[in-house]
Amino acid sequence: MSLPEILIIWPGSPVLSLIIEFVIAILLLYLARGPAHKAIYSLSTIIHSGLRLMARSVLLGEKRVVERNKEVLLATGAKAVERLIEREFYRVDAVVKRDMSGYPALQHKLGDQIARIDEDYRESTEVPVPSPDWVKAVDTLAKLPSKGDSWIANILGEIHKTAQAQYKNTMEEYRKAVSVRHSLLEKMMPYWRRLSQTLDQVDKTIIGLHERSKVIDSRMAEYEDIRNQSEKAVRMLTSSAMTQFFISALVLLIAIGGAVINFNLIALPMSEMVGGGSYIGNFKTSNIAALVIILVEVAMGLYLMESLRITHLFPVIGHMDDKMRIRMIWVTFTILLILAGVEAALAFMRDRIAADMQALRHALATVETAEPVSSWIPTVGQMVMGFILPFALTFVAIPLESFVQSSRTVFGSAVASLLRLIGFALRLLGNVVRYIGEFLVNVYDLLIFPPLWLENVIRNREQHTEVSDIIVNEEVS
């Protein structure tokens, strides 16, 4: 007996059986209305509360990630500003050691020059020629009346001649003194020029120190903003990290392109060295060997940059003493130079192998082809590229460091945004589940609306009867 036959109550009338079953189902649903509502509300509340709790946990995690990103960002920014301030202080120290350390000698030099100028100036001052003592006597004799005496006239004539001779001698001495004074003033000019140049040099040094002090003040203000964890500093550091991330990513993509070109230069000749038919897994041994050479070059470049203290990816290298660090610089540079020479030789070999393969193809071809024109230009170009690319890959350390430092901020911001989105989605889903529960309750009541309608009618009549009884009792009383 099939399931539809079992469900039929009245075998002779299936329609009547379905109606009876429908009525029974409605009555059963009506009787179970309260527990069903509680079950639906409980289930929706449990799911809603669980989703809200998950959303709250996710948002707390997002808050912690944001705080952690802020701490990392401020620490990185403070470290970068400290480096800049340290570099500015080093520059000021260099200026002070270079220029200010010579100030005692410079002061002594200026004192000597000023003393010589003062001495020459005193010697060059004009001293009035003193009048002879006999001038008064000549004035007295000149005032004597001659009264026609010839001897008095002769005396006065002799006096006049003597005065003219004395005047000529005095004027010659005066001209000589003026000439000497002019020569002294002329000797003063080089000292004045030296003094002026020295003062100009001092002025330039002071101006340079003043400009450095302005830069240090601006850096210190920026450092204070970072230490105070101001929103302005956080926004500036976040924007700077985003910019560095995309710029360094672009430079790394360019470096990867150079590495691919370098790989193609040495992969073919490496097959002649390690064997073209040798495989390591599914990869050719020659390709793996070429890749290893490129990775070793990049590693040597990283160590060289770390030894030069240009980058700070490996603090152990930066903390070495100067003697060991200089040794490491020479070792890494020597290895890079050797690898560059090896790549240049492999590039030369590649050109020869390519020419031999082309000649072999021509020999095996049925159609005669013209011989290619041999030229040293491609060979030299490949050798130069093979020699330069290892040193070019050395500078990958700079954008790599910038990418690593900025990626912490960028990825942290991305994780915080993702957690915020997940929290919003969980809260939205929780509200949706709650309203779905209310919707299911309404659908449940819609299915059993006939008994609910009858219940409402009876309840309204009872309420009307109770109100009427109250009114009658009030009238009787």
C-alpha cells in the first residue's frame, strides 16, 4: 500500500478525505500555536544572538588590528624621522667640525689682519707740517719799517729767498709723506679683501647652520606629532605608506622583468655546462642552475646593501664592527664581480650556441638559405647586459625594504577593512534571521487563520458581554 493510499481517510471520497485532513492539520497547528511561536522565536533569537556575538568579536578583532597597525605605523614613522634627524645632526656636526673647528685660527688670523690694518691706518694718517720757529721772527722783521734803508731791504730780500727755499723743501717733504701714505693705503687693500672673504665665508657657514636648524625644527615638530599619536601624523604616515607600497611594487616588477631577461641570457648556455637532458623533478637542471645564480646575485646584493648600511633588513649585519663590515663589503662585491664575469661569459657562449644551432638548421634544411651576416654587435650587447644586470639587481634591496615596511601597514589596513566588512555582514545576517523568524510566525498564523478568526470573534463577543454587564450593574447600583 502506497503512502497516498494510507493518507486517504475516506476511501470512497479522496476529496472529502483531503478536506478532513486539512481541517485536522489546521486544528493541530492551532493547538500547537504557542509552542510553535516560542520555537520559532527561540531559534531566530539564538541565531541572531550568535551572529551578533560573532560580529562583536570580529569588530573587537578589527579594533585590535587597527590599534596594532597604528602602533606599527607610528613606530615605523618615528624610526624614519629619527634617522632623518640623526642625519641632519651628522651634517651639522660635519659643518661644525669642518668650519667651526678652525675658528680659533680664524680669529687669530682676523686679529692679525685687523692689527695690520690698524697699524697701516695710523701710519697713513696725515700729520700737519709744523711751522718753523723762525716764522715769528720773520713776521717781526717784516713789520719793521725800511725807511729807504738799503740794508733793511737786502735783509728782507734774503729772508724772502730763504722762505721760498724752505717752502719748496717743505712741499717736497709733504709730497713724499703723501706718497708714502698712499702706498700704505694700497697695501691695506689685500688685507681688506681677505677680511671680507673670511667674513663672507663665516656668513655662509652661519646661514647654512640656520637652514639646517630650520630643517631640524620641522623634523622635531613632525616627531612630536608622531610621539603624541595625533590623527594628522597617522593620516600622513598612512598616505606615505600607501605611496611607498605602490611605488616599490612597481620598481620590484621592473626588477623582476630584468631578472627574467637575465634568466633567458644564461639558461641556454647553462644547458651546455650541466647537461641539457638532466632534470630535477619536472624542471630542467639548467633552468634551476640559472635561477640559482640569479638568486645568489640578489642575495649578494642584499648583503652588500646591508653592509653599506643603505638598507636595514638584517640588523645583525648592521651591528657588525666596522672592520668586519668592510671585509663583508669586499667579499660580497668580489662575489658579485665574479658572477657578473660568469654571466658575461655565458652570454658570449649563448651567442655562439645560437649561431651553431642556426647553422645546424640550415644544414638540415632541404632549401638552401643565404648565410647570415656575422656581427659582433649582438655578442657585445649580450655580454654587456650579462655583466651589468647582476649589479642592477643589487639595488633591488632598496625597493624591497620599502615594500616590506609599507606592506605591514597596507596589509594591516586591508585586514581591518575585511574584518569590518565581515562584522557588518554578520550583524546584517543576524537582523535578517530575526525578521525571518517574525515572518515565519506570521506565515504560521496565516495558515491557521480560520480558527484564529473564530477565536477573535468569540473574544470580541465576550468582551462586549462583559462591558454590557458592567453598564447594567452600574445602572442598577
